[in-house]
Amino acid sequence: MSTRIVVVGGGTAGARLAQRLPVTLLGEEPYAPYNRLLLADVLAGRYGPEVIALPEPREPSRLGVRAVRIDRAARTVECADGSLVPYDRLVLATGSAPVLPPLRGLRGAELPSGVHPFRTLDDCLALRGLVGPGVRAVVIGGGLLGVSAARALAALGAEVMLTQQGERLMERQLDEHSSALLRTHMEELGVEVHTECRVSGLRQRDGAVTAVELADGFVLDAQVVVLACGVRPRVALAREAGLDVRTGVVVDDELRTSDPYIHAIGDCAEHDGTVYGLAGPALDQADVLADLLRTGAAPGAADGPRYTGTRALTRLTLGGAADALDLAAFGETTPAPGDDVVQLTDATRRAYRKVVVRGDRLVGGVLLGDLAAVGTLARAWEGDEALPDAPLLHLLTHDGGS
């Protein structure tokens, strides 16, 4: 009898596994699995929802089904509709949920009309129905997600204000110079950027948002508010089942949880103390687990597949073809004492490239506006191999030194 594999979650990791193996996939959303990285393009109207669908799984998925409980003894998953799904191996790919900030005017998960996170296709479609020319929209959060949302709202003709509590936009990925260039790009598109700016509350009337209050007393009028304050792993199902949970669901190199019959991959998984929250690691984990489940290797088998981590590069394209801004960032973009740094700035082309080298290893870099060298840099970074003896400047030439 074949092994019954059940996957909870239809995001990047779960969908990838379902493409490679015959599994029963339980997807909470009513839509077929889709590429979340392209939600901003759907919001901006560049793509229809059908365009961002992921390749179909090998077996039909159960969509619109929410898993509510795991019975580890009986090896079943209970769903909100009362059905029980038996498994031999269970894979948790429950992803992550948006962080709702502790603001005056927000009460738990109940959001005023006009206030939305930006995480799902439903969020995207709801915002599309609210936003048009002249609508005042405030985006709370200046990370990758907030910048993408603000850019998309501006493309719809909204009057957009982007608020960031930190000193600069995308401070986790970009250095000071590249973040300043990004800010200039956003402002030229009509986005009003506020950094070092803490939001303290929301004003509303008759259940609908009317303004955003800042800690310094300033008030931003708003008809739409987008919450882009980060995400956290969805671990409630695992925790209630008694699995080992820290920030994410703890897994070993075989992506097994503390129960050897249950695995976790993607945004909900914590491997070697790291929760990645990025598409690249989610795909890597799904591929390793697919190989492991296909071989049927016993736990701890010496020759079984292993996940040893992912060196993740963040890549993003903001906007359409006419006014797009490409950026890529990886590793440590701020050098430590003794590091070698190479920077190239082309003001005419609005391009900025920088790499940080420690000894004979590439430890970080950022490219904005010109990604011609990104392929070679990504290979050097992801492979963690010694760099050639050629001058460091070759790393940033258009052929990447190849």
C-alpha cells in the first residue's frame, strides 16, 4: 500500500511538494496555489489572478479547507468542516500570517473597513476594489512588502503615504545608499515617504478608517490603510498538537518535527535556529523533502537526503516595464572592519552596485537598477566558494567577471 502523504498549506512550499509527489493537499484559501511574490502586480492591474497560478499539483487539491486539529495517535487531521483526513506522513506548510501592530483602533483580528493586510489574494482583490485615482492610502511598514504595496497603489492613481518606523526603507536588505536611491524612486512616483515615523493609532468613523495618527501628533488622512508590518510563522496547529515550537516549528536536517511522522517546510519551519520566510528556502526544503519521502528512507538513515540550509538572495522588480526598478540584495551589506568593499554608481542610469568581501569570500552585496552581474554574484554567494584572484572590480562588471 502506498504511503498516504497529507500536506497542510497551499503556499510556495506546499504547492512545490504537491507538484513532485502524489499528496492530499489541504488549502485554506479557495484558490488554487499561486505565487505570492506577484501579488503586487495583481494589485497594480498588470496581471489577472489567473496569471499568478502555480503549476498544478499531481493530485487534485482540497481547497477552502482549514485544518483545525492533529490527532498524532490516530494520525488524522481534523478539518473545520468536520472531515477527518488520515495520514502516514503529515507535512505542515502552514506558512506565515501578517503581524497586526498594537495600534489604537485595532481590536484583535477585527479590522475597520478600509484596513487590510497585504498577504493573500483576497487582500489584494479587496484593495483593488477600494483604490482608484485620488484615494488617500497609507501603507504602514517600509520593508519589502510595504514598498511593493505602495508602488502598486501608486500605479492605480492613489495618493500614497508610506510610513516606516526605521531610519530607511528596506533596512533589512539594503544599505544606506541603495535605500536612499529607492526612496528617490518612490517619491518620483508620487509616494510620500515618512521614515523614523511611528504610527500610534487609527481614527475611524462609523466603522471605517479615516486617518492614521503618528506618535508625534501628526495625522495622515486616509481612506485605505495597508498593514505591511511583517509576518510571523503560523504555528498554532503544531503547538496545539504538542510539537516542539520556538519561533517556528522546529525541524532537523530531514525536515522532521519532534514527531517523526510529521514534517514542516517553508515559512512555518525553523531549521538550525533560522526561520527563512523566503521563497528560495521554501522551494529547497520542499525538494529535499520530496526526495526523502520518495525514497522512504528511515529516520536518520545515513544515505538519506538532507537539508543543510539556504543562502537566500532577495530579488525584486518594482513596477512595470516602462518604469521598473530592479533590485537584489544578499548577505551582509554593511561591511565589518577589515572587509573589502567595491562600489560602482552610475548616476545617469540610476544604477548602484556594491559587494562586500571578507578574505576570499563574498559575504554580501546589493544591486539596484542594473542586475547584469547578479547571476555570477548569486552563484558565488550561494556556493560559498573562494573567489578567483581577479581584481574585485570584475565582480561588478556587466559580465560578472565570467
